[in-house]
Amino acid sequence: MVLSIINCIVTMAIMIFMLPAGIMDGILACTALVLILIQYYGTKRINDI
């Protein structure tokens, strides 16, 4: 899971250099990151973390 998060963050950081294909790559990386975090934290509340 940690490697997936690092991959998404690196992809979002370098997507500006891959225009115009980087825009779609960034959207997919952001979506993947959100889904990974939702799956990991699930129904936990912010106060519980």
C-alpha cells in the first residue's frame, strides 16, 4: 500500500512535464489515491485516527 501511495504522489508531481497526456494521468492518479485512502481508513472518523 505504501508503494502505491508513493507512486500516486510521484505521478502527480511529474504530470506537469507530460502535457497533454499528463492531465489524464494526473486525474487517474488522484482518483487511485483517493480510493486507496478510502479503502484503508474505511469508516474511521478523523477523531479516531
